[in-house]
Amino acid sequence: MGDATPTTTVAGGGSQALNDYVMVSFHAYYLHPSYAPGMVLVSAPFDCKGFEGWRRAMLIALLAKNKIGFIDGNLPKPASAPLLNAWTRCNDTILSWLLNSLSKDIAESVLYSHSDQYLWEDLEARYGQTNGQTLLTTKEIIRFSSRKDKTNKAQEDEWLLQFLMGLNDSYLGVRRNIFMNNPLPSIGHAYSFVIQDEK
């Protein structure tokens, strides 16, 4: 597997412009011509059931394609071109693969994720500890999380408050604990806390 800094080869061995380089095939930034954004990497899309099996299948597929570093944080976004351009192409391709491997409702709830790592962490926070149990329907989760503007913390906190206030009184304790966090957690993390409390 390649290092975090891309190795490049230049056609003809001479000094040419950076946009003439070709990424070597074993580097994580390399995209094989068959790596179409429309690819589906797992046999069945994740639909709130069997997260651990889906997660394992996705990790195997991404590891086989040398793209695991994009979701585990080992390949952070470079500061400038041309590496930024190569990273962005890979990030967007992997985002497409992930979205294609989710049910329509879940895909819509994470459609505006800005990176593979953010999307992956969001899914793990929501479903990673549920063991197949669903406290809320997918539609209820999507109602609070599928907003275009993911950067506005005040707006996200408002949606979190709406989510928490919509829970029935049996979740009073976990709701109180979440409110005590400073800063408030994301909706995905709050959902995970509620699931843990239910168990």
C-alpha cells in the first residue's frame, strides 16, 4: 500500500508540468478506470438492519480497493493542489460508493456529508451499537438529520433539541444526560446514547 504522500511517475522521465503526472496504481489516490461512482460494493444496501455485517462487507471492499484511509482518517484532506484534486476525486468516488450501499432513506439523510470519514462516523454513531434494534423509525431520524447545511452548529443544536423533546418520558434520564453535554452532541451521537439507554 502507498504512503500518505502520493508517489508520481512522469511520462518520458523529463520534467513536465504536474498535471501530466500519472498516479501509480498501488497508491490510495489512484482510481482504476473501472472504479465508477455508480458501483455498489456490497450485495445488499444497509436498511437499519445488520449494521455490523454491512460494515464488515464495506471495510473489506474498501480495503481491497486501497481506500480504507479515506474513512479511518489516515488520509486527511491535503491543503493544496495537485494532491487536493486527487484526494477530492477519490473522496467523491467513495462517497458515491457509500451512498449506493445504503437504503434510499438512509442515503438521503447523509447525502450532504462533506467527506467519507464524516459520513462513516455518522453511520457508526447512529447504528454501530444498536445490534439491530430500532428505537425510532428511519423517517424520524432523517427528519432531523437530512438538512443541507451541516456546518451551522446552532441550527444543528436546535434540531437536536426537537429530537430530544419528541422522546417520551421513559427517556427522561438519558435526555437530561445529553443536555448536560457541552457542547451538545450531534443527532447521530444522541441517537446512539438513547439506544444504549434503552438496552
